[in-house]
Amino acid sequence: MIKVNRLLVGFFALLFILGVLGCGVAMMSDERLARQSKAQFTQMKKKDPVSKNQGYQRMVEKIGKRITAVARVDVPGTEWEFVVFDKSEPNAFAMPGGKVGVNAGLIELAGEDEDEIAAVIGHEVAHVAKRHSNKRMSQGVGVALGGIILDTAMRNKSSGDRALARSAYGVGSTLGAVLPFSRSQEREADDLGLFYSAKAGYDPRASIRFWQKMKTKSRRKMPQFLSTHPDSGKRIEYLQSRMPYALTLYRSAKKARGEVPKP
């Protein structure tokens, strides 16, 4: 028992060290990731159905242009591209280098409301601005390195001890490092994306409406501590806490554009 306990302490100590070294650090080349993403996005447009709804495409491009104009200070020189895919799942994604995909199902869930769609696009643009994909990939390298170190350290142990080590490392690396880091990225994107859309002149209160729709639509609910994305209810609570400042940004932006903000 003492031997096993020491073994487990060693495993989680290794995880802690990797977490301290790798958390929040982007080790990959941004230029290389941008080139890879561009190639992958090109292939995706050939493989996956692109929406033929030109109204959807124009809407997303218009919203994306306004939001990226605000975000330009954080990601200068980014070659942004927005594409609507003909998929029913209400989803969107962002890739390094500014490649953003929005599913038609998301636009339909939003009722073609530009403010709600802007809330999602602002969130995706924030992922790019925060270099989350780079950090996520760097973290994956760290977890893989930990596995190699562990295998090397256990090479003289019994097959049972090695199996226990791999099992404990797999659970610990997921719950202790990978998933919590993803949730922190989502919170950062929620925060910055809300302000991006508000500064672009889109009503930030629409983000609450959209996530309420997502909450209603979700039939399955994964336990919060095992989810890479925040629970919709908790996300709504957080957005509400940031709303006073976001509304100030929104009203200032509308005034600067010579437009009347929504009451």
C-alpha cells in the first residue's frame, strides 16, 4: 500500500509540474499554425457542405468585419475568413489565423438576430485573439511529454505497477489539466467576445438570449467538472455580471456610429 501511495504521489507531482510549466503558454509558431489552418479550412470547405444561403453568408461576413475591426488591435495582420456551413447543429468554431466557421443551424436558432449571432462571432474571434488553439496544442504536447517521462521512470517496475501508473496518469491529466484549462479559455472568450461585440455596436444583452435558447435546446447535461464548456446556466450568470460594463461600451459605440442604441 505504501508503495502504491508513493507511486500515486509521484504521478500527481509530475502532473503538477507539467501544469505549472505548460498552463497558459503558447509554444507553437503562430505563423505555422496559421498556414496549417488555412490549408485545413480549404479542405473543410471542399469536404463539408457550404451553405448556399447567400443572405446568411453576407450577414456573417458583415458581422465578422465589424467585430474584427474592433479586435484588430489585438490580432493585427490576421487574414479573417468567415464561412457558413450547411449543418443543422447550432455551432461555430475558430481556427488559428482567423478562419471562422458558423453553422446554418446556429443562425436559425438565433432567429437570424444579428445581435445574437454577433455574440457568438465575438466569442470565436476572442479565441483567436487569445491564441487559445496554440495554447491548447502546447498543453497537449506537455501532457504527451509527461506520459513519455512516466513510461521511462516505470521501465523497471512490474507490469501491474506500470498499468496502474498509466491509468492514474490518464485520469489525472484529463481532470487536472486539460479540461479545466479549456474551461478557463471559454471564460476568457466569453469575457473578451462580449466586449468585442459591444464595441462593434451589437447589443450585448443578446448573448443572454442566445445562451438561454441553447440551454433550452440542450437535452443532455454533462456534469460541470467534466465539461470543457461552461454549463449554460453558469455562463449566463457570468455574462450577466459583466453586462453593466458591456452596455456602457455598446451605447458609446452606437453613439460614435451615429445610431440610437436599443433601450
